[in-house]
Amino acid sequence: MTLSHERGLESPFQLRHYLTLITVVIIAGMNQGLLLPLLTLLLDKTGVSTGVNGLNAAALYIGTFATMFWIEKPVRRFGYKPVIVGGILIVLVTLILFPLFPNFWVWLLLRFLVGVGDSGLHYSTQLWIVSRSPADKRGRYISLYGMAYGAGFSLGPLGINLLPYGMWAPFLATMLCTVVSLLFVSRLPNALPETVKREQGAQAVTTYPAVFRLAWYALLTSFLYGYMESSMNSNFPAYGLRIGMSDAWISLLLPVIGIGSLILQLPLGIWSDRWGRKPILMTAGLIGGAAFAAVPFAAQGNLLLVLILFGLAGGLVGSFFTLGLAYAADVVPKAVLPRTNVIASVLFSMGSITGPNIGGFSMQYFSVHSMFYWLGGAYVLFALLGLWFRPKAH
């Protein structure tokens, strides 16, 4: 069976190859979903402050950010598959080294390298899917990618429960999964992205500033998603410990955000195809931001209510990155999608670097609950900015 261009992916990319790619994304999500809270917990228990812990966590996203300045060229030259394989190999090597060298500065470097590997993998898979999706079904196709990543990311923190068997146990589990993903991706066919010259000619928008001006509102979703994801997974374990949560509760609450995203990811994608992506994004940002802002009031003693708020917020804003990519693909020429994805990834990295630092230092010097005030305010502000954005026809 072959997925034709009308079904969202260009022939001869077969259904089994697409499912393989989705499986690889699930495993990549598991790795990242485990490493962020696991390393934060291990460092926190050695006496590292929340501010310094946030700096260490941000190294992963600095690696992602740095990669975006050169990743477009190898993808255009060699195709998607070699970049995906290279990314997986980098992550696999770091997973072996983490438990071998339990040192703050070594982990800082290894987290940077994880960011480089993850960046290459996700850039290639996102671009492969969004560039082959028809406009009227783009939301649901990219939502499937988001669901795959979200499923893995939600399962990842459960690996914290392997710590009683030794520090090696969670790392070994994720190593084995990474090897499986490498075997899967080795069977994928290679493909190259389309070029500006063939698709749009001299009239294409080719500079990064020009692309950003066309789609700034759609691209802001990448910043917000990175901010939320890194802040929750890097700062929330420390937050939970400081308000008296157990490790078990922390490992239970973190996946709830991803589970909420899994539940609403595809419906939001379908609704965005039907009613427009901007109204869906504005509504999700407004309600999701309010849910985050309400967490400190529930955290005083009602963990069940915190769980509900996490599920609601995660369900609504957990699709921001994928829906933002779909919206950007609606408002820019198709041939510059590789460049658009670079901008989205850079903004994701900037948000991911900003999140742990603002959350960590504000928890340390202001209020332990401040990370949720920042999150809530950012998403509400995004919803209001939608009133000013008017996409241009192309």
C-alpha cells in the first residue's frame, strides 16, 4: 500500500514506512520525556539549587538551538534519513555516558549533545510530514505526528520508577528503546525536500526575516510549546518536592499533560482544518493559560484537582507546536517550508532555554508557584495577540 500525495505523503513513501517513522518519533519522545525530569531529580537530590538545575536542563535546548543554524543544508543535500540516523546515534551515545559520568559539568555537555541529536531527528520528521500534507488535511496529519511524540513523552517520566533498581536502570531501558528505533529507521527509504527553484522560482520568499514576517503568529506557538515543555519537565519535579509531593506523584502528574494532549491532539487538528487554525489556537491558549494559572491554588492540598488542570492545559496547548507548523504551512509558500521549520525550531529552542531559567530562578528568588503564573500569562497574552495578526495571501 502506498500513501499518495492526496493522502498526505508523497509516493513512493509507503504506509509501513510512515508507521515506522511514527514509531521512531514515539521513542524519541520517550527519551526526552524521561531525561528531563530524571536528571533534574538526580541533581536536586545532590543539593543543586533550582536555578542552577534549570541552567543544566537548558543545555539540551541550547544544543537544539545551535543545530538549527546548519541543519537545513545537510537535509537538503543528503535527505531526511541520514539526518534522522545521525540524530539517533548521537542520543544513543549520550545515554550510555550519563550513568558512567554522574557529574554536573559532564551532564551539561551530554544534554547539549542530546539537543543536537533530537534536533536533527525532529526537524527531518516534521518537515517530511508537513511538506507532503494537503492543505485541507494538514492539521490532522501533523497532529498524528504530535500524538506520536506526545505518547512517547507521556510514557517517558514513568521510567523514574526504575530508580529503586539503581541509577543505571532507567538509562538502560531508554537505551534499548533507542536501539530499536535505530533498527526501524534503517529500513526507511530516503527522500529529499523540494527546492525553492523548482517550486516557486524567483518570486519565492527566501530570507528568514521575510518568512517570519509572513507567519510570526503561527511561529510563536513553537516558542510557547518549548517554554511549557521544558519548564514543566525541568522545574516541576523541583516544584513538587518543595511543596511536599512524593516522587510517585511527580511521575504520575507529568504524563497527564501529555495524555491530555493525546486526547485532544487529533480533534484540535480536525477542528483547525474545519474552522480555521487561528481561532482554535486563540481559544486553546486562553483556556489553557487560565488552567496553568489556577494550579498554585489547587496545589495547596488538592492533587486531584491539579491532575485535572494539567490534563486540561496539556490537552489544549499540547498541540501548539504541531498546529503552529500547520498554520505556518498555510501562510507561507510551500517551497520555503524547510526555512520555516528552521525558524520554528529556533523559537522552540529559545522557549525551551527560557523556560527552565525563568521558572528555576523565579522559584528560587520569588514564589515557589511563580512558574505557573508565567505559563498562564504567556498563553493568555498569545491569545490576545491573535487579534492583531492578519495573514497575507501568497
